[in-house]
Amino acid sequence: MPTEESSVARQARPAPGALLLCRADPESVAPVARLLREDMLLAPAGGEWSVLVPEGRPWLEGDEPIDRVLTGWATALAVGAPWPVLALWWDADRAGYTLASGFRRPVGYVWLANGTPVGEDEAMRSFAGRLGLDPVLDMQALDELTRPDAEADGRARMRGLVAVLTRAGVSLPDGLAPGDSADSLDAAARAQPHIRLIEWWGWREAFRAELDAVEGGRLGPWLPWAAGPKARALALAQIATGLPLAAWGLRHHSGGWLAAGTVLLAHGVLGLAYETVRPLD
């Protein structure tokens, strides 16, 4: 039978939370984020960055680990886009990040709650290279995050990572601090002046919204099939990749990877439909 002391300890365990940073403006991010089928808040996070604040239902109401959910979401947002997506996540035991960019294999790093690094140094180098960080100054700062530090816990490591990202143009809105609970992040996001609520409308509405975005030119830079001769080939490749991902996510009850496969399928279907209803001259 649990003692009163153990109950208090469980209540004091830090609550999980997450942020998704996209290297694109909110207008480009919004149509893709809707395909994740999760309510999120979207706000600018610097000159060329946006931040998504998820409610956290997949890991608060289910059994799927937060890092797996965020990896799937980051992959789903990044597929077929020239802008990378960085997922920052933390729970009672660990903190870490996952960087997804296009169809490349995601890279990530993890710290234990007490700040002990348990990731691969190569992941940090890949992280810096993919984001175009300074190979000397920024890499030195990232190296510090991979070394033992008795005074830095896992969430302090996350704050150090965000400090490095500020030199890449990231500027998180006031109150959005890595380490806070999902509820605290949600409250801070809602207080921002340029916040947008991203809601799941259903497939028909999401399809129309994304098609309108293509027509309006907001998504053109990162949808190569929108006006090129390889439209059908890329759309078929997205469908071929999305089907097994979605099946794996469904079989393993992984909402994150199911979202990644679903988004790939949606892009592929949209590409074929766009080619059909908007034939190239």
C-alpha cells in the first residue's frame, strides 16, 4: 500500500510537456499542422520560425511515450518540406529533442532528469549541420550540453539548447519555457497577441484548406509537385511511403507515426488530385 510520502513524491514529479518549432512562417505551417488531427496553438517564434504548442492528450491520456509521439509529429510536419521541424519534449524521467527534415532520418538527443547526457555526440554534429549553425561557436556550446554537469538537470539542458537556437533566429514567445507543463505552456501561448488555434476540421476541409494554400502560393516553395513535371512520381512516392508508416503506427498504437504516415498519404493524394484538377500547361 503506498505511503503518504510516496504519494506526495508522485504528485511532485514534473509534468510532461512539448513544443514543436518549425522553420517556416505560421501561414505555411497551419495547413500541415491540421493534418496531425490534434488541437494545437500556433504562434510566431522569431523572424523565420513558428512554434506549435500541443495539448498533450496522446501522452497524458494514453500509454505512448512522449518522445515517440513527438518524433512522429515532427516527421509528419517535415516530410516533403524544405523547412526542418524541431520537437522539444520532457517528462518526469528525461528531456530531449528530435530534429526532422524531409525524408532524412530524424536525429535526436536525450538527457536524464538529473542532466546526465545519454545521447550520441554525432547526433549533435548532425543537428548543428542540418540547422546551419556555426561549426565553431555554436558547436562548442552544444558540446557543453553533452558533458557531465552536476548543476544542470535535464530541463536546464533544454534551456541551454534553446539559447543556442536563438542565434539561429529562434525567439520563443514570453512564457513558453522548456520544462513547463502542457497546461502552463497552453496558458502562456493563449496570452500571446498573434496566437492561432489549429483544429482538426475533417479530411474534406483539410484538403480544401491545403489546396487553397497551394493556389494562393503560401505552400508553393515547399510543395515541389505544385508546379513541376515530377508531380505524379513524387505523389506516388509519398503514398508508397505513407502506407507502411500508417499501418505500422496503427498496428503499434503509435499516434505519432500514424500521423506521419497519414500526412504523407494526404500529401500524395493531394498531389495526384492537384495534378488532375489543375493540369500543367
